[in-house]
Amino acid sequence: MISGYMLMGYIFMFTALFGSVLALIQRDLMKAVILIGLEGLAVAFLYQTLRAPDVGITQAILGAALLPGIFAITVYKTRREEE
Amino acid sequence: MNLESLQAFFVPALLVAFPLIAAICLNFIHGRDRAVKGFALISVIVVLLLPWITQYGVYWFGGHPYVDNIEGTNIMLSKLNLAIVYNFGVIQKIFIALLALLASAAIVIHFTERTSGVYIAMIMLGIASASAVIMADDVFNIFVFLEILTISQAALVIAVGSVKAYKTALKYLILGGVAGSAILLGISLLLGKYGMLNVSDLHNVIVSEAQSGISQTLIIACALIFTGWLFESGMVPFHIIKSDVYSKARPSVAAFMQTQTKFILVAMWVIILRLFYGIPTFNALVLGVAVLSMIFGVIMALKQTEFTRLLAYVAVAQAGLVGVGLGIATKASVSAGVFHAINDAMAMAILFLSASIVLQITKTLNMHKVGGLLWKTGSIPLWSMLGIFAVSGMPPFNTYQSEFRIISAASEAGYPELSVLIILTSIATFVALMKGFYAVYLKEGQDYLGKGEKEEAAYSIRIEFVMAILLAICLGIGLFPQSVLQYVQQFVISLGVI
Amino acid sequence: MSLESLFQPMCFLTAAALVVVGLYAVIFMDNLLKKIIGVTLISDGVNLVLITEGFNKMVAIISPDMFEQGVISQTFENLKEFPEFAAQAAFPLPSALVLTSIVISVSIFAIMLALAIRLYQEYGSLSCSVIFKEVEE
């Protein structure tokens, strides 16, 4: 039987993939930004599953908090609905 | 503290560390003009002096020990796996000294307009990253500093402030991000297969593995790192974005940027040659890309209407000529190619600096609008004409020596058609540059020639001074080529692969 | 072919899929923000390739006194020698590459987004066909 760690790993992999594909289909840019944040968080958890916790912390801070933050500032200053 | 220990302080890592620290400090003191000017002058003097007093040698940042059996026994032997290595020899000294000269020229010319600490910090970042890529002997350093170079060049384009510059910088950053990821993916394939990042170690392992055939992973890694090399050196698919970057930045700093590109072309080619020499079509690939960029660069230079864009396409074509010399891959042609990189960087810098003077006087670079500067700018037309001779490869200048050697090496290696192509490129370069010279100096100007205009237009003496120095160096190397060529030939022999 | 042993190849496949999706976004999408999101995805995919390469079954962070007396692990009870342990631990070198790469990418994206805001103020739209329309000089 598969261990819990690896099961969570598979869940994060699928979340990252679906999150990225869904983010690119959106017409509303704010939703796309939130989905990219979700994908960054899933990849951060995936790094922890792959036994690299230092990279996981860095990706969680930069790729799931900072980068969606500055994306959100950009969407706020430009326009929200665009394809 | 005797002279020995003082000499031992100047390690090659200082060539990268000092400009980085200077960039950070300049960023902090950005608002205060006099402090920025003083600090920038001090760091310019130090950066000019540092390549000449740094010791030669190999410098490594620690390694990690690994244990290995001696064959057939149970004795464990600890070896040192060199991780991050800097090589500093004569060729690296020449490259970095030339980079420092042109960067100092760009900084000193920048003081005539206004003083911006962030701008000078970006030039310092450019010096640091180009020096690191030239000196590095491991792929980790190259990846990190190529990304920093992308940021520095984009920032120097953004500093101009026009909307076209913003568009060019955005395109350059997107392409730079993708190319950097391609290099990182190639490095990851090499790391996964062989477990080390040091180029000399990788070379030994790949050569010993190539006895039993070339592996597929190596070919894919070669393709990815080759694509990254094409972007960084402005070869065929990316020649348009590179010439856009040269033309949209200020011309004095474009002289510095095109020097960076040519030297990074040579430095990265040395690295990927030592890694991927075993792949059969590698040299043919480099030669094909270089010939295409040479031809496209010259053809597009002939139809430009903006002066710095014309110069930028000529610079791309000359980088292609250097690539041709490297792609033929015999000892004579590679030394001629590296020699041509040094010569042509100086010669193109003269022309870019003259474009900087034109921009100062007429505030535009559109060749339809400028004109009539022949009697208004002192002896600048004379230096520009000599610069045009220098770029097109006329004797007695240094580019004549290097182009002649590339042409003879091409026909010796069995490619006589290539010699004809190089000669045609040289002629077309001369035609394009003469068109630019006519448009700027000889024809009648329209916009700014009003009644009561003074005889002499105002321009800065510093630029003329730097142009005269560069012309003197070009002439000196042209009359005595062996003084530089012997070091280049020793460098090519020490590569060990060709 | 249990699911456990397929974990590392599936991670490589996810990374490859992220790179392909990102490349599609950079080349084909019209909106500027979606192009920048594509570059984010490409760099995420490449970093995942690097970390997956270093994966091995066991990693531990040991303190100096544990190093003196040898390491006892949960998976392999007989493992007491440090070189044996080091030969089976996860490879630490890709972590260094990835940390540098993530930090540099974030600074590049910050500059790109600032430029995107400025271009929107100039052109009024974020569509690439409007901004990068070829103008006859």
C-alpha cells in the first residue's frame, strides 16, 4: 500500500498541473492570479515531499505569497477582465 | 606585511566581488549627486586597475570530498571534487581589461548628462557578470551570471525612458527568462547524468564515456545549452532582439554591451566545446548559425534608416564572423576568431561613441533628419572615418590582421566558398557604414541648421579622447599583431580539445 | 510497478507538462499577463526537474553529536557509518541551483510586471497585438 507521504505527493502534482492549465483559460485575471498562487503552493508542498525542505520554504514564500502579490497589484492597476 | 602577502590579496574573485559591492553601495547613495560622482570615480579607477594586478591562476571556492576505492583493494581514498572554479589567465585579463575600459568610458560620458546612481550600478553589475562568465570554469556560475546580465542589460535599456525602449526591454526580459530556463534545463540533465558541475571534470567523464557511443541525454543537453548560447550572443534567431537592445540603449553604453556580447560568445563557446566536442555535428551547427547571422546582419544593416540600428546590425554581423572562425575548429581559425573578437569590440566601440556625439548634437538618430555635421564637429569625422576603416578590416588596422587570418584559415581547412562569403560580408559592411557616414556628415541637414547657428556645435571632449585612445590601440595591435596573438595561440593550445 | 516506485518518474512528467504549458502560453496567448504567467510556469517546471533529480528515499539533517556516534535511521537499521549514509541521502547540490534560480526569477518577474503596468498606461490595453503592432517608420 502506498504511504501517506507519497499519496499527498500525487495529490500535489495533480493540483499543480490542473491549477496551471485552469489559470491560463480564465478570462478574469484575478482568478488566474489566485490559481497561479495555488499552483505555486502545491509545488512548494511537492518540494517538501521530495525531501528538499529548504527549497520548499523558499518557493512557498516567493512563489505562493510574493509573486501572486505583485501579480495582483499589476491586475489591480491595469484591468481585470481581459482575455 | 611584505609584498607577497599583499599580492596574494588580489584573487580573481575580487574582479567579480568588487563591482557587485560597488553596485550595492551606489544604489544606496542614489539621490546625492556629489557622493555618487565621487564614489563612481573611485570605483572606476579601481575597476580599471584590478585586472592588471590580479594574480594568474586557478581559484576555487571549496570542494566536497568524496571517497573512492583504489582498484582491487579496500583502501578508501579521499579526493576533492572541485565545485566552483575561476580560471584567470592572460586572455581573461585582456578581455576584462577591455570591458573595464569601455565601462569606464560609458560611466564618464554619463556624467555629462546627469548623475544617476542606479544607472552606474547597473553598469557595474554588467562588469561583474561579464567578468564572471569569462573567468568561470563551471556551469553553475555561468547560469547565475547570465541571468544577472539579462537584468543589467534590460535595466540599461529601460533607463532611456521612451515607450519603444520599454517594449524592447519587455521582449528582451521574456526571451531572456525562457533562454535562462533552457540553460538551466540543460545543466540539470548534465547534473543528473554525471553528478558534477565542474567543466574539467565533466570533460574527462564525457570523453571516457564517449568510447561506447554518444548518449541521448548528452545530445539533448547540448541542444538546450546551445539555444541559450544563441540568445546570449545574438546569433540567428535572436539577432533582431539583440540589435534592438543595442539601438534603444544610449550609444555610449551600447558600445559596452556589444563588447560584453562578443566576449561572452567566446567564453561560452569554449565551455560548450569542451563539454560537447564528441557530438559529430556540433562544429557544423556552430558554423551554420554563424554564417547565417553574418549574412542576415549585413543584409539588414544595408536597409536601416536609423544610425544606431545600422551599427547594431553591423555588430551582429561581426559577431557572426567571430562565430565562423570558432566554428571551423582548427587551431589557426579559433585563434583568429578570438583575436577578431578582441579587435572588433574595440573598433565597433569607436563607431558607437561617434553615434553618441551625433545624439548629443542633433538629439535624433534618424538618418533622414541628420546631416551636415562635417565642418561642425572638429576632428570627429576623421576619427569616425578611421573607425569605419577599422571595422571593415582595412590595413593597417587590427581587424585586417584577424580577418585575413580567418579567411586564410577557412581556405586551408577546405572551405574556400566561406572565404568568398567573408570577403563579400566585409565589402557590404563597408558599404553600409559609408551610407551611415554620408547621411550623418556629408549630406545637407534639415532640422537644426538655422540662421545664426554657431560654427562649432557643442559636444563633449571626453568622447573624442576615448575614441582617440581606442584608435591608437587598434593601430598599435594592427602594426604589431604578434604581441596579442601569441597569447591567443597559447590559450587555444591550452584548451586541449582542438 | 507500484505507485511508490512510480513517484519520481511521475514528478518528471509533471515538470515536463508544466514546461510545455508554459511554453504554449508564452508563444500563443495574446494577453501580456498570461505570457508572463507562462514564463513563471516554465521556470517552475525546470526547478521541479532539478529537485526531482536529487530525490532519494531518505534524507536526514544530523547534528554534530549524532555525526560523532553515527546515524541510526528508521529505514535501514544497520546503517551506522557516515559515508554509507551519505551515499544514500538525497543529493544536496540541486537545492543550491534552485534557490538561486527562484530568487533571480522573482526579480525578473518584478521588472516585467512594472513594465507591463507602464505599457498599459501608455496604450490602454494589455493585448499584445495592440502593443507590439509594427509601425512603419
